Amino acid sequence: MKDSMPGLLLATTWIALSCANTAVAQDSLDELFGYDSESANPASGQASGESTEDADDQATADDPPKTYDVITLEEPAQQPARKPPRSGGTVLEEIVVTATKREESLRDIPASIAAIDGEALESMGVLSINEVLEETPGVTANSARPGDQRIVIRGISTSASPTSTVPYPVGIFIGDTALNEPYAASITPDLSAFDLAAVEVLKGPQGTLFGGAALSGVLRYRLNDPAPDQWETRYFGQLIAPDEGSVGWAQGLVVNVPLLGEGGDLGLRLAYIRRSYPGVTDDLRPEQAAKDVNAGDGDQIRAVALWQPSDALQVKFTYLEQSYDADNGLVISDSPDGPRQTQGSLLPWPNYHNFGLYNLEIQYDWDTVRLVSSSSRTEKQRFNIIDTYGTLLGTPPPGTPDALAIPFVTDQESSSFQQELRLQSIGGERFEWLAGAYYLHSPIRYGLVLNAEALNQTGVLLDDTVDSLLAVADVLGLRDALEQALDSVVPGSTGLACELSVLCAETNATAQEQAFFFDLTWIPWSPLELSFGGRLFRTEVEGGFVGQGVGARLVNNGMSPADFTASITEEGFNPKISALFRFTDEHSLYALASKGFRFGGIQNIPESEIENVPGTYKSDTIWNYELGLRTRWFDNRFEFDLTAYLIDYTDALVVLKNSLQINYYDNVGSARSEGFEASMRWLTPIPGVVLSATGGMVDARTTVPFEAGRSTVPAGTPLPGSAEYQYSVNAAVFGSPDWAVNFAGLVSYTYVGKTYNDITSEDLVNDYATVNLSLNFTMPGISGRPKLTLSGANLLDETAPVSRINSAVGSDFFILNAPRTLSARFSLEFGA
């Protein structure tokens, strides 16, 4: 791969230079394919024999689900706008958004993003964001269950496990609010596709505008804004049936209310989604045998209020809450080839999480300047239990009592306050600018308990006994004397459950970021656009670790509790520079260099010199160098894009395991990632048929050897979590809006290549292909525009591991991809 990069860059440059003569070439190709580019009249927006309004109707009414591989720096704050068609026939729509906080065409911005709008997500019956990400070149996503997901962009990762707590390299955003914890992973929101405006994946570091939350890229959800002047009601119900699993159900309702009546300036949009997640894992142990044990339930509430008292002022408040609860979130399988069943756990795996978001955004416009203030608060809670008997000792023999289980309990709470204030230019023709300040304050509490179930029960019994004795002593006025006496005989006797554990620990820490950022764009002459931006930042993580039990005593000279306090402060500057050259309106070439960083932090287990476990880990950084070609042909009916990149990764943050099989983090050496991404869309001469394809290749490896605990990882080791090859082919068809029952369909074939499971082994995961199908039937002439969507994911029911859980003794366990799943979705809408 390394030897191929110079040739790839040379080829990209050669193609770009050839675009200088594309005007003549395109005329010849148009003639060959029978396209008449002269039939369009850009000045009037009208083609021969057809008005712009008619063309718009033809291009937009009940179009099939469409995925876009487009370019932008960040997700828009407003709804996409569409330019009128250039000709009488259907053309590829030009999407205009407020990227980089200002309105531009997506294809005119020098960076890469894959995007899909919310309506298309609904039309495909999408159940999980993974279905979108696996069709995105350069992006790999592994999911264990709702809230547990690991996303890798362009090979930048050191852990492929979806349940790993290593901080995410990819920023998860809702609007302009980051959902990432700065230094410990918690919940990955997987929002319902219902009533979303769009989902966008920004590839490459976004440190200039997104800070420490976006080392290698951003996954961003955008909610629909209220319409202040009209009523709207939408409903959907969806039945979900995975192979050899239980049946799930999802339904949602959204109401848009003009609070001051039609024609008013105050709107409220309320949405509620209820999801019953089907179970697919069978527990085979005779003592607790059950089918489909990992079924769960979740709720989501969204409320957005928008006030627009004048053309200059806009005030928006957003509230979102999502919860998930499963009595037994058991997701492991004993075989990498299925079926989805296991004998590997002695206990159920209860799993619960909840997160909330509050955001107030105020925008005010003067003639040439806009002021934006965004204030956000996020709250997260998570509780999880897994039985680590299998991880430590392999599959339990038949008849093993529950008392020998080794439950690993994690209990996590976090919150954040985020404030961004920025000024930006409006309507600049040759020069545009943006400058702002950002502040983050994020406290987190992370508790964990690892112990044998028998010792847990004994410790709880002893604690209850001591509490009863202390209650009696308190009545007699002898409590202090009894506590001193018990502590002199059995130190820590007032917390025996923790003292008898392998490890009982809690980390309390606070992260802060202060930053100033700017972005400047200059057009010295019409074909050339130059941009320069940067972020000056200071991050600080401060807090402490308190641990009890055997593991704490081992690293604290036999004393308990072990109490460690640490802090880490870092400062830096993240630059971004780009140049965009337009050969014609349809063909352009860009070059980009940008830097990204991620927070350092405090270890969540005791520091140990014997096992090389550090007390803190520092920020890791990447430099991304990118060259992109964007072309459109045949009067906007054929589109081809190509992007090549090279990434230097410094102080890579890896997740390792100590002798107790508990994760810890460390910075190690450096790595490099090289690759390319390509996409094609073609509106064929066959009426109503659209073909598209995307693909990519990634080669990400360490460049120096490093120590991983007590072993050495050599230079040239592949980074885990990223598929070397990945591609997707789609065919869409749609009928005429004049039909009484309109029809649209999409079939896709997607391949996700082999991926290394972790950085210290050669175990491979992924390497599977899926065939997906969706069919839509709409009756536009009937009140409520009823729509029925029938969809099937992974129709060939291909099974492959997406993560491997290595056992210290005995057989390993596996997390598998989603099975074949059929669904039927019915929806209604009124007043839209």
C-alpha cells in the first residue's frame, strides 16, 4: 500500500489536470450518450417543453432513498436547499448547506463527508446507524447493543471492541453539541431515524471547529427544526423480525405546533419514539436456559422550540432524552460462525443507560456580521454487569454454581456544560471569516467492582451484620468505640464487601477545555479559493482514584484504600489549511492539511510499575494530508469523486489489559494510515433508475515498536478496527408521482473487509457481505399520504464476528453481526 500511494496521488493529479479540457470532452460525451446540454436555460431555469416547477415535482416527489458521498467541513445548522434542475430531465441535485457556519454547496468545500437525509433513512427502514456506516468508505463500525458501539474512520483506532471504554477517536454530535466524554467512553447515541433532518459523517480530523472531541472525524445527527407557521403531524409503526429471534416493535409520533397560529413566529416540534428491541442471543446453560435473552426497551423524547420575531433574531431551544433497559444484555456467542448462543456466562448481564441534552442557541444578524451563541448541557448515566468467568477461565463446566461467577460491575455518571460564542461574516464575495471561543466543563464518576459472586454475597452479609451491630451500638452511645475496635481487628471492616473484592474502585475527575478558533477563506481570483483556520486550546483533567480490595493492596504496599490523585494539563494549536481550484463549474481539485487531537486523562485502575500501568495518559494527535477530486458529467447526470489521504498518528492511545484482565490506557509510539475513497452516482438513461457505488482502501500500521504491558508490539503492526477494503453498490428505482400508488425500491450489496481485533494479536474479525432491499408504496392522493415500507437487511443471512473476546484460559467468545432482519413500516403524515 505504501508503494502505491505516490502512484495514486500522481494519478489523481493527472485526472485533475485533464479537467482543464473537460468542456470539449463533455460535449462529445453528451453527444455520445444522447444528452442535450443545450436544452437547459440556466438564466430562466426552464428547459424546452417543461417548467422549473414541473421538473422539481419530477425530481423530488417520492424519490427513492438516496445516499450521498459529498463534501463539507461540518454539518449544517439549517435545512439543505436545492438548486433548480439544469435540464428538463432528472439531474443529480445540488445540495446547499451552511457548512463551516456559512451557506455553500457541499461539493465546493475542501473536505470529505458521507451524508444521508432523514427522509431517505426512513424510506429504507433503517434500524441502526451501522446500516449507514458500513456503506461509507473509510468508515468501520462495530455494535454490540444499543449504546455500545465503536466507530473507526480512516484506520485511526487502537481498539475494535464496541464495549471498550477507551475514549472515542470519532466525535459524536447532536447539532453543535458533543456527546463524547473527554477521557472515558460511555454511551454512543444511536438515534431513531424518525424525524431526523440528516446524518453526516465527516472524515478526517475536525479539531479546528470541533476541538478534542473529533480526533479522526465526526458522526453528526441533525434534528428537524419546527415550522413556526404551520401544523404538522407524523406517525409511524414498524414491526421488526430477525431470524431466530424475538419480534420487536417501534413506533413514533411527531407534532409540529404553531404556538401563535398559522403565520406566527413561534413553533414547537414534539416527538416521542418507543422502541422494543428484539433479542437474538440464546442462553444454553441448563440452569438458566432461555431464548432471545438480550431483548430490551427504549424511549426517546425530543422537543424543539423556535422563535423568529424578526429576520435578524432567531432563538432555538432543544431538549432530547433517550433511555435503554435490558434485563439481560448477553451478546456473546460461542462460535464465530453462529448460531447466536452461548454457555459462557453464569449470570445475566443487566444493562441500563440514559442520556439527556439541553441546548439554547441564539442567533442575531447585522448587515454583514452574524453573532451565534450555543449553550449546552448533557447528562449521562450507565449501569452494566458482565460475568467475566469466561474471559478469565473459559466456558464454565456443566453444573458450575452461580457462586463461582466473576461479575464485573460498572456504574458511570457524567455531565458537561459547553458554551460556544462566535462571530462570522455574511455575504462576503472574496473574503469570509469566522472567529469564536469555546468552553467545556465535564465532571465524571466511574465506578467498578470485580469480584467472585460468593465473596460478593459474603461481603454483603458481613456488611449487613456490621451495620446491625453499629445500629445497636449507636442506640447505646457506643458507635465510635465499636467502629475503632472493629477496625483494629479487621481494617476496613465498615466496607467488607469492597475489602473482600478483587478490586472495588471509583474515579472522580473533571475535564475542562478553553479554546479560541478561527476560519478564513479568500478568493484571490474566481477559480481559486484559499482557506486557513486554527484552534488555540488548553485542556485540563484533574481528579482522583480510590480503590479497595486485593488489586488495590497489590499496588499500595498492602494498604487499603489506595488513594491516588493526579492531573494533566496540555496546550496546543490545531491548524487547518486548504486550497480549492475549480477547472469548471463541474470539476474541481482540492488539497487539505489538518490536525486533530484527543483529550489525555486519568487512569481508571491503580497505577502499577510492575505491569507498566501509568497513572495518566496524554493527548494523542494526528496530521491528515488529503487530495480530492470532484467531477460531474453529462449535464449533472453522472458524478465521480476520488479522495486520497495520508495520516501521521503520534502518541497513539491504546487499550491494554492488566493481569486481572481489566482495561487500561497508554500512549505508544506512532502510526501511519494511507488510503483512498471513491464514489460514483449515475442517473441512467432508463427512466427512474439510479446506480451508485462507493469503495475505499485503508492501510493503517504502527511505525515504531512499543511495549504493551509485558509484551512488545513490533513496527508494522496493523491498527485494529479498520477494514482494509470496503465497497458498496446500490441500484434504486422509482415510479411516477402521477401513479395512484407510487413505488420506489433500493437494493444494495455491501462488503466489509477483514479487520484486526486488537493491537496485540493477529485475530481477524468482519470479512462479510450483506444484501439489503427496501420497497416503498405510497398513496399521495389519499389524506395522510399512507406509506408502506418493506425492507430486509442481510438477506443472505451472512454471519461473521465483529469483535472477539479473548479468554485467558479456554475458548474465546465472539460478538456477531446482525442476522437477517425483515421489517414492515407503516407511516402517515398530515399538514406537511
